[in-house]
Amino acid sequence: MSTAYQSSSRKSWRLATGFAFAALACAILLGGVSAWLLGSVAIAGLSAAAFTFNFHIPAAFIRLFAVGRTAARYGERLTGHKAALADQVSRRVGLFDAMAAAPAVRRAGWQLGDDARLADYLDDVEDLDFARLRAGLPALTLAFGIAVLIAGSAVLAPLSLLPISLLLLATLFAGSRVAKAGAMAWEQTRSLRRGGASRLGAAMASAIPLKAEGAWGRECADALAAFSRADGALLALRRLQATLDMIGAAFGPVAGVSVMAAAWHAGRQGTELLAPLLLAFSWLALGEAINGASRMLVAVLRRNAARAEIGQWTHGSAADRRESAPDGIRPGLLRHGALQRRAPDGRAIGMPISLILARGQPTVLVGASGSGKTSLLKQIAGWIGDDAFAAGDRILSASERRALVALVLHDAVVLEDTIRANLFAGDVSDAALWRALEAVEMDGRIREAGGLDAWVRQDRFSLGEVQRINLARAWLSSQPLVLLDEPTEHLDDAQGERVLGRLLARFSDRIVVVSSHRATPLRDTHVIELQP
């Protein structure tokens, strides 16, 4: 992330913090000044001071604090979400890159592994992205408010510190129980749900043989039982949260009553009670923030669980990239004398083959569905196996090739985002983006959709249009090794030949490997026929 972007994120967080403190201060002062005004009016009404009492000034302050609290809360939401979204930009690219490089994903059947694991990963990323907004900022302002009011209580009503301290200890004890139980509950819930989903999916896929054996109902019941146990673990956590919420709800009223009782016990009467009254209602106003303590704690638990889970993806792969990323390598030749082809699960496929991939002469892998074309592309790219390829006078490992390759798989996806974001080339000019779309004959369709900044979804495009957006991403890549998995799928013959011809002409200075169901009519290509 650029320095300017980091500076903008820090500025947004500072603004959000300032707004949060302003909202808390206005809320406390609103409650305190309101109680002070009511008390003052009551006292003045018993004497001649009622004829000279000026209630306009405190009433104006009450309105000011009410408006200020509302405005500060909106400001906190706007700037806080802006800062959190800015942090997402800096974090998510690295996280998804690390996930894609993780060994478990390289063995999976598609780019990002199974969909259940991907859903968990997306939830984890969101928990990390918003932890500061949901837990860090509220906890900071709450701690500051408690410290200020404890200091005020020590000055105005020292005896009130005893029940307030007991309440704080009870809150910390309940919070500790929620933290311990919550950490186990999140881990147990995720494990049970993942296992239940896997078992239910397997049962659905094998419905016919399981029904024939009379075992389908039992398998489904066992899978759903795992979901029930997961819900039970969460229910136990919710009950502990309810205990913490109950203490939090009682905190403000008990602290307020304690302050007034301590002041009365100290012999204060009449106007001497106005300052303790302001403090007591300030505690009452702070109690609203204390009620959110359990939600803050759960947000912290989710953040910690997400950090641990994502750490399993990122730790090894990040170190791997740091150690083995090539420095400006643009190989002119890649070769392997006897490459044993492998399936995503590591099974050997067919006999070993000899590969010589040369710059300027595209290699076409031809074979029927199931012959292992996509797996071989992933193997060349370093996503399957740990094979080493010779590149001139050096050997390129799987991790080194992953840093050099643009692997464009045929199962393309259009993200629910803008066209610009879907092209994955944020530092490229608009003119270059339009040239890429024109090369794949999608420029007219994108103009109809609203241009580069139009918001799109997968269902707005046909399979052929999605494929051409996928190929536009390849066009914009600068990697020296380009692997195209069935690039003409879903395109008619004439259009597929035109688009592929433009792509190969653009990649004439790179190593290109193309998979196809049939041999391409383009000249100067090296064809390798694959058998299952």
C-alpha cells in the first residue's frame, strides 16, 4: 500500500477515535447536566430563588450535548468504516495471495480450494478487518470513561468506590469466563460445522447408493447432529454472555445509586448534592456503553480465532515466497526430461512426459476431458507437486515458478464489483484496460453495461462473456510465463480463433502454454497430445 494511502487510513482512524471520545463525553454530560438541571429546579422551587433561576443556559447545554452525541456517533460510524475499509485494501491482497500459495490449496481441485473452507476464510478476513472498529475503539473509549468517573467518584463520594470496585471485579470475572469458554466454543463450532457440511455433502452426492443400502437417513441425521452440537456450543456461550450483559446493565444504576448514597452518608444536603447528582447520572449514561462489553469481547475472540486460522495459511507460504522469489527472471526456455503428471490429490497420471517450453513458440496441450490438461498446467505453474524445471543455467522450483506465472483457468468468475476491479489491474490506465477489452471483443458489451466503473455480477454475463473477461485479465498480465486453460471454451470457432490469435501475438516474447480439446489451427505451435 502506498504511503499516501497509509496516511489516509491513519487520518481516518484518528478522526474516528476523536468522534468516539466526543460521543462518549456528550453522552455522559447529557445525562449529568440533565440530572443537575432537574435537581436545581427542584431545590430552587422551594425557595425565593425560583423567581431568579435561569434554566435557559443549562437547557441549551442539554440540547447541545444531545445534538453533539448524535453528530459524533454518525461521524464515528462514517470515519470508522472508511478507515476499516481502507485497511481491507492493504490486507486482503496479501491474505488471499498467501492463501492461494498454501500447500492445502495447491492440492485442491480448483484455485481457492473447497467452497466451505473458502467461506470460513472470508468470514475470518472480515473478523480481522472489523475487529478494531467493533472492539478496539469502543473498548478504548469505555476504559477512558470508567477511569474519569472513578476519579470523580474518589473526589466527590469516596465510599461509592467499594460497590463500584466490586462491580468491576464481577465484570472482569464474568468476562474472563466468557473469554475462556468463547475461545473453545468458536474452535468447536467451526470444527463441527465443517465436519457436518462435509458429511452432508458426501451424503447428498451418494444419495442413490445410500438409499439402496438404507443408510441415507442415518448419514443425513448424523451430519445434521453435528450442526446441532455446534449450535449447542454457541448457546452455552450466549448464556455466559447474558450473565456479563446482566452485570453490565446493572453497572450504571448501581454506581449511580452508590454515589448518591455515599454523598448522603457524608452529610451533603440541598445544593451540595448537585455535583454528586451530576456524577451519578454520568455513571448511568456510561452504563449504556458498558452494556456492549460482551459484544466487544466476542469481537476480540473472533479476531483471535481468525488470526490463528489465517496464520496457518500464511506462515509457511509467506516465508516460502521471501526465500525463493526470483529477481527479474524472464526465462526463454523451460524444460523437464521426464515429468510425472499428477492429479490434484497427488495421484500419478499416465506415463512421464518430456516438456520443452520455448519463448515465441506456444505449446498446445490437446486431450479429451479428464486427460489431465488443467492439472498439468497447474503442475507447470507450481501449484501441484514440487517438480523443478530447468531454465537455462538455473533450476526453477515450484515456488519460483509461482512467482513468474499467469495461470488463467477456464472456470472463470466475475466478482460482484466494478469491471475495473474485475480486471485485476489497478495500476493500469483506462486506455490500456479498454485495449484489453477490445482485444477479446468485450469492449462494446462493457460500454453497454456502463463502462469500467459499472457494478456487475456473474449473472449479468453469458459463459462466453465471462470467459472473455477472464482472457482480458490474461492480456493485462506482465508475467513471463502464461498458461491458458481452454481459452476458447464457450466461444464460437471464428471468435475463439481471432481472440486466441491476438493473445498469442501479444505474448510472442513469453513462454505460453495453451490447453484445448482439439488442436488449434494457428501456425507455429508445438502440440502435445495427452492421454488419460
